[in-house]
Amino acid sequence: MRILHLCLANFYVDGYNYQENVLPKLNKLDGHEVFILASTETFVENVKLGFVKPGVYTTEDGIKIKRLAYKKFLNQFVSAKIRKYEGLYKELEKIKPDLIFMHNLCFGSVLEVVKYKKKNHAVKLYADTHAAYYNSGRNWLSMNLLHKIYYKYLIQKTVPFLEKYYYIGANEKKFSMEIYKIPKSIMEFFPLGGILPEKEKYDYYRKRKREELGLAADELLLVHTGKLDALKKTDALLNAFYSVKGLKAKLIIIGSIPDERKEIMKKLIERDKRVIYLGWKKPDEMMEYFCASDLYCQPGSVSATLQNAICNFLPALAYPFQTYLDIDCGNFIWVRNQKNITDIFEDIRDGKISLDKLKKESVRCAQDILDYKKLAKRYYK
């Protein structure tokens, strides 16, 4: 089957473990012919969103990607909101997909996909959404002009032709039903997930990385990741960890630190010999550190790596965002502030919390809910 992923309503970042990276890879491993059409928006230097030139290239997994230019409307800002693309219909005719997976429907050229579907009845259309009140329509113009009028119009024109409309959590379902008026009958839960490691690889990475980090057999490894802005609450995590001296553990931090926070973070990290800052790591290497760890710590804003951590069998210490509550299998430790984190670390130190028991629940969660290999098969079974 020829499967086309459209990443035209959002940015697409090469080499990451986001949903739009992993699903095409797994489709190809399952024997399908896979293509990606993407916008020119991406991470520049792995730090901030920016734009690259249109072009064609092939990923290391052998998937052809073509980045399409926006049709110009006034300026780049407006063009990036309207999201109409040069030559999309010609690309559809050239690729001749059997199945199209649209990662979000909020792009003007979605009407060209509908036109293609009308002329090619056999092609199957799927879509997902990551839009919620916490990340979309956060000012009056965005909500009332873009989402409630323009994007709603586009989505309503597309919904009658969809096989399924996937949402990643309860917040996203609520937003789609209230703002876009999506009928419940076509909606289906499709969480962010990850790729589960084979046992031999898991054991190998765990042993190797723990040796590299100089961990004793009975020493815990905690991991914290992300773009470490103030919302990530890295400060609270480091302060709590520093205050619990008797906790036999190391804390590794993986990610990028904004320039304005580098001095603050440097002081917090260097005062505690148990803390190791590893900088930014490629997704595959980050997974190896997840295998070596015993607890994933994310007390601040939502992170796309949490599901990947669980898929490497880590229990999670996290703030109770709805996105996380949607996938709670009894493998989470909920915290709201620095005192909560301190109390948890004390309970772990004193043996009141068993990370081994929580890990078993993460294994179950990963296998039953978050395995992308199973999720990918749902739209071409």
C-alpha cells in the first residue's frame, strides 16, 4: 500500500521521535511504500522554530520527504496561518496514495485533498489532532478568526470524507467537539506513544549506560529532559533533589537551556555532584539513557518525551496534566510543587515508594496502550 503522511498544518522536524516521525518509519517497516509532504517550518539548530527552503530528500529510513512552499498571502506570518501550498494537488496525483494520514487538518490546502478524494473514491483519509485550549487559540484573534471560523470551515469540509478523526487525549477531544463541532461518532483515542525496546537491547543499553555514568548496583538513576525553560520547573526539581541528601541516586538532565537561564541552571547543577548535565542528545541516544534510568521526572510543562520514557519502561514523576492522566496506568507519581517533589524523594529514600512496582505498571502501559507498532496498524488493518 502507498501511504502518504501530510505534515502541512504543523512543523516537521527531521530525526526526532515525534508521532509524525515514528509512524511513517513503522509503516515502511511493515512493508508499505511511504511518502511525507511537509511544510518548510522546522527547528533551527534544535532550539527554535524557523523555516528552511523547499526541497526533496530521503530520510535515513529511506522515506522520501518533500517540503512544500507556502502560497504567499501578505507576508510569511499570514502565509503560515493560512497554510496553502504550491503544487500539492500535483504531488497527490504523482504519488497516487492508497491512504493519506493528515497530521492535523488546519491547513488551507486540505480542500485539495478533499478534491483528490472525490476523484479517487478508493483512497482512505485519516486525520489526527493535537489542538487543545492550552496550546491553540490562545488569543482572541486566533480563537475567533482562525479556529472558530477559518479552521472550522476547513475541517467541516473534510470530516465527511474521513475514515477516522483521531485525538491524542481528552483535552483535544473536548476542543475538537466544542470548537470544530466534530461528531463524536467519527472520533477515536490515538495517544502519543513510542517504540518498545527488545529485551536484549534494553538490558544492553541499561548495563552500558549505567557503567558509563559510574552507578553502583543499588544506586538509582533519575532523568529529566526537554527545552529547559522556566515552565519545565527544573529549578524545583533540582532544589528538591539537593535537599534530600540521603537519596542514593544520580540525576541526569538532557536538553537545551535557553541563554537567559544558563547562569541560573549552571549554579543549581554544579552545587550537587549527583547531578549530571548531558546537553542535547539525539532521540536514539536519549532512549538509551531512558533504559538505564529508574524514574522519569517531569514536574513542569508537558513534554513530548514522557510517552517515550514510559515506552522504555520508566515510571513517571509528573504534574497531573490531563494529557498524562489520559494514560495513567498506576505508573505515575503526581506532584504539583517543590515540596511534593521533596516528599516523594524522601519516600523513595525511606522505602515507602517502590519504583520496581511502578515500573511493572509502565511495562503494562507501554505494551497495552502506547506501542506505536500496534497504533500504526490501526489505520491500515
